[in-house]
Amino acid sequence: LGCAIANTFGEQGRDYFHIISKAYSRYTQKECDEQYSACLKSSRENGYGLGTFFYLAYQSGVIE
């Protein structure tokens, strides 16, 4: 999900990633920032986009 957000929104998507990641029981701001930074570095190489985000969110039950 992070890479899909990063590819779509760039740095401006970091807050979105934090909002989604807070649903994870072991969420930490530091780890979330590190993960998003890694996604930004690999952006465009992995091919994930907003469609991937919605597909994965649906598959995981985040959205119906």
C-alpha cells in the first residue's frame, strides 16, 4: 500500500500512509516513516499505482 501511495502522491502521500498504518496494532511513527521513505526510493520501479492500493485495501478488508 505504501508504494502505491508513494507512486501516486509522492512526499505528499506520507500523511495518508500514516493514517492507514495506524490501524496496525504495532504502528510506530518512526517505522512508518522509514517504510514510506523506502517506498519513495523505489517509486516508479515497482509499478504500483492507485489501482493497486484499492485492490489491496479491498483484499485486506479495509474497504468493501
